[in-house]
Amino acid sequence: MYIDLSTIYAFMFASLAVSGALTFWERRFHPLRKDVLAEWALAYAAFTLGCALLIFVIIPTPYQRAPAFLLNLFGYVALLDGVLRLNGGALPLRLRWASLPFAGFCFALFPHLSYETWSLLCSAAIAPICGAATVTLLRGCSFAALRSRKPAVLVFGFHAIFYAARVTLFLASGLMGESLASFPEFFIALAKITMFEGVLFAIAAPMLLLSLVREEGEARILEASNTDYLTGLPNRRALFDRSVRRIQEARSDGASVSVMVFDLDHFKLINDTHGHQTGDDVLKLFARILDRELRSSDLAARFGGEEFVVLLTGQTREETRELAQRIARAFAVEAARFDGLAINATVSVGLVHCVDADRSFETLLAEADAALYRAKALGRNRVEQAPGLAAVA
């Protein structure tokens, strides 16, 4: 089957037009990424116009090279900027100002270049831009947990390597004193291969970039469903989901497991006396104290109402008890001078320590909860440890 170059350009033209339309449509469903999707849609529009200039003779051929090059270059830069924005970055603003004199330079120079040299410059510009997008996708923290990241890295990486190989081929032919233009059949075949690879990129890249945005949105929704809206701590569902893995890891490492249950004393009285807003602020204060006193590896969650649960591994019984005391003392001191109010806020704590991590989280939580009820029964504002050990005032 014979396919001429114009047909391949037409395939790319159609693919890019459809990709641009779908990407622009997707903006409606991802309000936090509207700007990124709009930039990518603009990139595909630029590619589409660039292909149109390569298919149709609108102005004399030598003079179409500069706008075709600039449109395609803008498209790749917009793709890169969108990837950077997805990862929390952006291209420097000074590049936009530098584009104006660069465009004038291209319009002045390109009509006087051979098609071979123009192709070399196009390839030399595309390769590093796609390489930068590849590195961003590979190393970006925002992409680490997204399934589409690896195939996106492969697509952009192959595209960069392909154009880098084109540059190498052009330069090698020049060093050998043989111009590719002197082998018209080979040059046309290379152009067809380039456009065929371009068609594949025009289909795969938009699909994978859209997948990244969709997966990011899904991850954001999942994170929100696992986070307590008031304190920012993991909620009850996240606690049970993550505790299983933590205990399994502790069992594999031979580490101990400790569970602490905190319950703010007389919290209803705080709400009734100072108002629910103050009550919410007191809950946030306790969450901040937990975040400050715990290690990054510890798991803290709001269990419900004024109750919080902490799971930690690798601590001794004494270290766990000392940590519970420290948190309780810090909360009592900081709540007493909270927001100009004299709030007598304290916390009761029940804890359990398991040396060999041979019990389930549910069992440990029940034992810690029983210790908490004992702390409340004995007067509150104290730490009680299961099973039935002496209280720590």
C-alpha cells in the first residue's frame, strides 16, 4: 500500500483537530485544570494550523516555512508549559518576550534556507522541548501515583529521541559531505516516517495527557473522601484502610505497635459556653498539636466528634506513654490561653502497646478504647494503659 506525504499530513491534521476539540471540551469537567487544558487545546490548534501550512500552498512555499515552524514550536512549548503547570511549575515569563524577536528572526531567515536545513532546525527545536516534558513527567511529584505517567514518559521520550536521531542523521550526512537532499527517495521516506510517528504522537499524547488530568481529579476526590474536612487529618475510613498496611509492615519488621485514643474532656460544655466556632477551633488546635508532636511515619486521625486515634510503630511502652503525656500537657496549656479565652480544656487518653504486632487493629483499638473509658471513669485528664496497668496522671 502506498501512502503519499500529503495523506499522512491530512491524517495528522484530522487527529490534532479532534484532540484539540476533545481537550477543550474536557475543561468543563475539571475546573481546577481549565487553564492547563485550554493551553493544551491551543497547542493542538497550533499544530493543526502548522500542518495546514504544510499541506496547502497558501503563500509561496519558502515563506510558509517560518509560520509553520513557529506554530509547531508554539504547540510543543504549550504542551511543555501545561505539563509543568500540572506539576506546580511554569515556563519563565521572559520566554514569552523572547519569542517576539525570535519570530522575526525566523521570518527573515527561513525563506533563504533549503528544505533540508529547515527540517534540521525543526528537529533540533522539538527534541529538547519533548525531552524537558519527559523529565518533568518522570520526576514530577504530582505524577508519582498516576497510572498514565509511565506511558506518557515513554511517548514523550520516544518522540524526543526520534527527533534527536533526525538531527544526528542530518549532521552525520553533512560531515560526510553528502546532503540528504541528494537522495530524494531517502529524504521523502524519512519525511514519511517522521509524519507517521507524528500521527502516533498526535493520538497518544493527547489521550495520555487527558488521562493524567482525569486521574489527578479522581485522586483529589479520593483524598477528600479520606480527609476530615475540619482538621485536615485522615478520617475514620482512612484510619482503618491505612492501619492494616501499617500493622503488616510492623509485623514484617518485627516492630511494636501502639494505639492511642484521645477524647477531649467536657467538649459539649465548651460548645455550650463559648459557641460551636470556638469548639471547632479547639479541635483544630488539638489536631495541630498532634501534627507537631508526632513523627511523619505516625498515623493520626479524627475518629469522630471530639475523639482522635493515633497509631505508631517502633516505640517502646515508655516512649508511647511519655508521648501521650506530652500531648495531653501541651493541649491543656495551649487551650488555657486560646484566642484570649480561658478555656479549661483537657484530654483523656487510653493506650495499648503490642510488642509483636500479632493483633489486628480492631482488637488494639478496642483495648485502647476500654482504657480510655477507664481514664474517664477515674476522673478524666489522665492516661490509662491497657491491660489494667497503673494510671499515669
